[in-house]
Amino acid sequence: MLRGEIWWGVSPSDPAKKPRPLLIVSNNHRNQAPNIQDVIVIKLTSLERANGSKKPVNPVEDYVVTLKKETIVQCAAVFAVEKKILTSKANQLSREQMKEIDERIKNALDLH
């Protein structure tokens, strides 16, 4: 597991128990350390609703990326999950995309 990778995982707090894409944002020391059991992730969600309408995007905190479809990286939805819930790697974001996401995390957490 590396920073910038998107993994599928079922969060224990998800009532639907549905696998969802999660972007790893913690540093690679944490991600690869065998004695650290969790990683820090950000929630991803599709931009388009089932009825075809678009979900609102906050450009200060959200980043839209095209994966299989347009996806919102919700940079204010930061949380930790146990590594064992991450089942398979889905994708990898570029260094440039991660720079954009880093800026939005800073905005969301008021780290400027």
C-alpha cells in the first residue's frame, strides 16, 4: 500500500457494508510498517447520481478526477481504517493529482 493508491474496502462503520473506493493519503512509512495497523484515507464518490444529475462539488475541498467515471475525492472526509479492510488496489493517482488533493486537505483542515 502506497500513498496515492485507491483501494477497495468495506468500512466497519458503513451500514450497507458495500465496498467503496478509498484514497490512501497517509505517508508510506505508516502504510508499509507491519507494526502499524491502520492507514489514513479519503472517501471517494461518483459525481453523477443514479438519476443522472450531478452531485454538488465544493472546489475548495473537493477534487474531481476521471477514473472509470467522474469521481469526487472528498478531501474533508479524512479518516483512518485498518489495513486489513482494504481488499484490492483499484487505481493510482499521479503526483500532480496528489498535489491538488494535498492543497484541498490543507483547506479542509485549515492548515495554511
